[in-house]
Amino acid sequence: MASIVKRGKSYAVVYYEGTGKNRKQQWESGLSYSAAKARKATIEYEIEQNIHIDRNDMTVDEFLYEFIEKYGEKKWVSSTYDGNVGLIENYVRPYLGSMKLRSIRTKTIDDYYHYLLTEAEPVSHMGRPKRDRITPSMVIDIHKVMRCAFNQAKKWQYIANNPFLDATLPEHKESKRDALTPDQLQRLLEFTDKPEEYDLFLIHCAMQLAFACCMRGGEVGGAQWDRIDFVNNTLYIDRVIDRAQKKLLDKLQKMDVLFKFPNLYPGTKTVIVLKQPKTEGSIRTVYIPQTVAEKLAKLKEMQERLKMELGDDGYMDYGLVICQANGRPIMTEHLNKRFKEVLVMLNDPTIDVENTVFHSLRHTSTGMKLRLSKGDLKAVQGDGGWNTPDMITKRYAHIVDEDRRHLADEMERQFYQGKTESTPPDLQAVIQLLTANPDMLKQVLAAAQGA
């Protein structure tokens, strides 16, 4: 239990925390008598209800090591792990690492974010242009991982509240990638529909899969022939292609690796893998349009010829639908690079090459399927592999100018023209009515003869 001790003109609340050898006496000094009484009552209630937070001296650095080991390695896949650990190592530990975990307040975080935006130097990455300042987008990414970390610290009863929940975030407007219009995509598909050129026809089929089946780049690269049913024109999506650090393969519990591709060069730190998607919702069966099925069948014939020409030593057969001419896998970044090269070759003045990526085809697919299904979110959600329809409405439902013009034309025809022009009767309905009522038909014929 807690007790009140007078120290000069102020009072202190004294109590014990911990058990066994870790049992220590704690003093909260400098209180008035009424404040000490209130604090004593609070401490005793918390101890009785088993909700009291011990006053530990753990630093942010010490906590983050434990957080990554006991939470991150269980919950994160390879790409998420690399990104979050990179943010912690480069931008959190150098600035907050030595501070006591329980000393972090919302004001501390607001000052920290202000420093990141105005004074801190961003870490440079090889092969990427150097930035002058840390962007608001990166601060928001830091906030996400730290908010998660301090939520876990609260669950572990290291702290009483999560100060990141009330932190002030910088304003940031997320830039949206362009989505190709149906006409632009049609021109692009016609340009690449050249079976005599394997590399060009390969990107053609990759685009067909991304558009017709609403597939992500990793899903396109991970598709295998034994997952395609050409009788029913379906594709079962249950794996994606990814690159992971070798040291993380056994460490990350959430990453279910199905196959590891052999490395061509010894001593590499990463390996290309086929793994299960991040979420169960991404595992799905999609229906392939007949035209796309025919294109894929043609691609399979081309690959069979390459196998015969190159032989077992030259062609590495992993059963991949979208693969290099020697059977080796194609990563998402390579798909995007080849897609950009095709856009440059097409030289369509209506397409912004800089702001269009391979993933843009998924945006185009989602918009098209929303239009064709007349807004059936559940059907589009099932094809795209989202857990909830929120992503469709917030990110993927691009507004197409053609649809907006069509709406304006419909308003003109249905509303404005409808006020001044009478709508002609439905002749078919009149005929059905007269046929069902012989007496009425006689009256109409008699009236016509009289006229």
C-alpha cells in the first residue's frame, strides 16, 4: 500500500513496485497534502485492480529492440520488416533512442516531427536522388510504426497512455497515379500484340492479366501454369513473387515461403521467393475472358518452343506464366521497367509516362469493372482481392471523363428534353394490352373506322 510522508513544506507518496529482488521503493515528491491524498488513492486503486504501471527506466532504444523481436518478427512480412526497421534505425533511434520511454509526451513528439521536417537530414540511398529535407510522407510513415510500437508498450504495461495518438501530423496530400483510359489501354495492347517478339508479347500478356484479372505485380510474376484452368477459364491466385533477405526467411513467422529460386550468383544477401499473399482475402479465383485465355495459350506455345531450342541446360522451367526467355522469374520492378519502355516506344502524347506505372493497370481494371457491374463493390472486391471495399472507393475508383460526359447527356435527355417533348407511348405495351382485351380492341377498331 502507499503512504504519505511530509518532507519540509511539501508531501511525498511512497510505495513499492516489483517483486523479489526487483522490488523497489518509489517516491513521488513535491505534492500538496490534497494532491498527495488523491495520488495515494489512485495508486492503491490501480494496484488493487492490477492496472498500475511500474515506473521503469527503460529507454526508447531498449523498448524498440524488444518490440521488433517480439512483435515485428511475428506480424511483419519481409518488405514491411525492412521498411519499418529502416525507419527506426535511421530516424527514430538517433533522436529518441536515449530518452526514457515513460518520459515521451505528445509535446515531445510534436517537437520531434517539427525537427524532422525543418532540420534533420534525410538518409541517402544508393541509386536514388538525394533529398534536401525529410518529406511529410516519410514523417507519416514514421508515425504509423511508432504509434503501433507505443500501442504495444501500453499493452505490455510499460506506459499508461500512447502519446502518439494525439500527435500533430504534417499536412500531406497523397499523389495519385494516372489510370489509363480504355482507349489508351486498347492502343497499348494492340501495339504489344506481336507473338513473333517474345519480350513484347510477354509484357502484352502481363498487361492482360493485370487488367482482366485485376492482379498486382507480384501476383502476375508469381502466376503459374498449373493454376490456370483453360477448360473453365479460371486462374487461382494463391502466391506472389518477392525478394527477401536470407537471414529473415526463418525469422519472420508471417512469411510463408512456398519456393526459393536458386541464386545465379554466390554470396548474395537476398533470394527470390514464391510466398503466400499478405492477407487471406488476396487468395482468390478469378475468371479469365476468352480473349485473354487465347493470348495465354499462345504464350505457352512460345515457351514450349523456347524449351526445345534452349534445352534443359538453357531453360529453367519453374512453371511461371510470366517469365524471362530462359524461364527465370520477373520481379515487379522489372515488370514496371519493361512497361515504361513500352510506353516510351508507343509514344502516345495522351499518356504521361512519368506518372504511369504497371500498377496503373489495376486502377484501370477496377474502374472498368465498377462501370460494367454498375457499382457492384462486392464483385469487384472479390476480383481484386481486397479484404474490404474501402480501398475500392477511396483509391481505385477513378472518375473517367467519358462517364461524366455520358451523365451530362443522360440528364439532358431524361430531364431537360423530357420537360418539353412528350414521350412516345410504348407500342409493344399497347399491342399486348389490346391483345389481352378483345372488347377494347373492337372499340378501338370501331373508332378508327368511324374516324
